[in-house]
Amino acid sequence: MTNTSRIYLKKGRDESLRRYHPWIFSGAIDRVEGNIVDGDRVDVFDYGKNYLATGFASTGSIAVKVFWFGPSKPAEDIWYYKLLQAYKHRNNLLLTSDHDSNAYRLVFSEADGLPGLVIDYYNGVAVIQAHSMGMYLVKQEICDALVRVYGNKLVAVYDKSKEALSKSGIHEGDDSFLYGSSTELIIKENGHNFQIDFIEGQKTGFFLDQRDNRALLGHYSKGMKVLNTFCYTGGFSIYALAAGATHVTSLDASKRAIDAVQKNLLLNKGYKGTHESIVADAKTWLPSMETDYDIIVLDPPAFAKRRADLHRGVQGYKFINTTAFSRIKSGGLLFTFSCSQAISREQFTSMVMSSALEARRNARIIHHLGHSADHPVSIFHPEGEYLKGLVMQVD
């Protein structure tokens, strides 16, 4: 790998890098050699000119996102090495050979030493999502490395980076297949079937991070009436019905999402409970809902994507939680989540407590929830934790 530019850090500003934190902020940089633009590969040196790391240059306060730490520079096959390590980690977690599940996250950005890159594996199709210009520029190299890692198990590789990059102000080409092709795609998760629309669907097509939490919901759902708000393609709903829920309501503001729920219901036959689909905004529907739900799931999109949105986001979470607390059946379970990285676990718990107080309902935390195992958090990069969840038993 050839690097044409160098960055030298200010004296004493290399400590976080030596602790393997992958972000270098602009204020830590002393000087730059070369004309660096967004996405360039750069070598990083300390004040004494000792090589420390290699990463991609980025605009904004985070000037470099590191994908390789010293003592030596990365080899030419860096992407194959990184992806193979990521695959081995998932294999050790028994995710690559699970007969009841054939979908998992292969690469989770900083946690796998590849900041700005997400790769989800769906039954032979790998969906790449670059969140930085640097990773976008090496997408074909990433694709070639995926083919080496998976061999004939890989049917297709699809680049779905356009939307993610546009949110960072980067406007590049359209999404497309980098290898092979695929049309209708059905995956299996814990024995349940789901159709994946990785081309038009949200993110990469499915929220794999909730796998374990969906299974936990199933554990409690037998004989229960369940409300699944912000349901997207109905993951929680399918698990609840399969576990013996008497009735499940799936609610989402998107008709496209509700149509996907209906397709997934047809893929998972044999349940005896009834199901109702509702296209509505949860914020306006929740205040007038029935009060006999045994379980309510609140899994909204990120209300606070940036710290600047923190106050507004917390108020949004508080409203739906307060409403759910006030309407849930006595003895019921509230599964409530936040996927906003800007909101800490402590802030989320405090917000849920305030909601219970405002609704005048006593509640007990019976589970603290987070990502599934294929979404690990690097101990050197705690900012990687974004999904926070609680299961509350409400008096």
C-alpha cells in the first residue's frame, strides 16, 4: 500500500493513538506533508518522527480514521487480512456455521479495525456500506478480498454506500453490484425466515443488531398480546407469533415497511395467533391505543444522530416511553430501545426513569440490552456502542 502524505502529531498528543483509539482529531496535528484531501491514505508519525499508524484522511473534526497501527506499515493485502480476521471472529462465535441462521454482520467499523466500513452477510450476499470517502475509494479492493475469504459461498457483493455518504456531505456514484448478482433474497434467523431488500430497504436491508433481543422477546411472548411499534419489516412480530403470542400488532409509518411485514408473515407459517398491521405515526397513535397490551416494543429510529440533536432526541424518546408506560397493562413488559450513539446508556436509563415517573407507574429493570455478538464494541473505542435497551416490568 502506497501512502503519499504524512501527518505529524503535536508533542504529547499521541497518547490516545498509543492506546489504539482509531480517531485522530484535527487539533492534535502539528504539521502535514503533502496536499491531503478527503479519502487519502496517510501515515501518522509522532512529534519525534516515529511511525505510529496508517489511516484515511477525513474532513471535519476527526481528521484521520486509523485502520492500521504500528510498528510496521500495512502490507498490500491489508483488506484480505482484516476481513479474514473478522470472519474468524464470527466463526469463533459460531455465527458462520449456524444451521438456523445464515445472516450476520461481518464487519462492524472500528470494532473490526475498519473505521467507516460496515459489511453484512445475507445468505451468500455481502452488502457493503462505506461511511467514509476512504473506504468508498477502496470498495473494489474490499470486494476482491471478500471473494478470497468466502470463495464459492459468495453469490454477490453489493455496494450500498450512496445514502450513508450523502449524510456526510459526500456525493458519489449510484449503488451497484461489485460482484455477481442477486434478486429475491431470503435469510434465516434463529429458524425464522425474512425477505431482505438490500437495494431499497433501510441501512443494508435488515437490522441484525437486534437478533438476540428478538429472541428474548420470543421467550416472554407465549400467551401475550404484543405491540411492535416502529416495526420496519416485522422482526419482533415474527418472533412473538412463532413463540405463541395470541395477538400481535405491527405499527410503522411506512406502508412499504408494512408490506414487507406481510411478506414475512407468509414466509413464516404455523403460528396460531392473530396479526394486525397498522400504517401510522407512533407518536400520534400511541396516546389513543388500547390498554390491554402485555408487551410493548419501542424500537424507534435514531432521534438524536448528533450531539446537537441531543435535547430534541431525548424529548422524543421521553414522549413515546411516557405514553407506553401510561397505556401498558399492569404487569406488562416494556422493551424500549435507543439506537442514538449521541445518547449514553446512563442518559437513556435516566430518561426512561423520568418517563415512568411522569406516567406514575412503578417499574423494574429486568434486562439491560445491547447489540448482538456480531456487533462487538472495541474496548479501545467505547463510542462504538450505539444500541441501548431495557426490558421493564411495569406495575
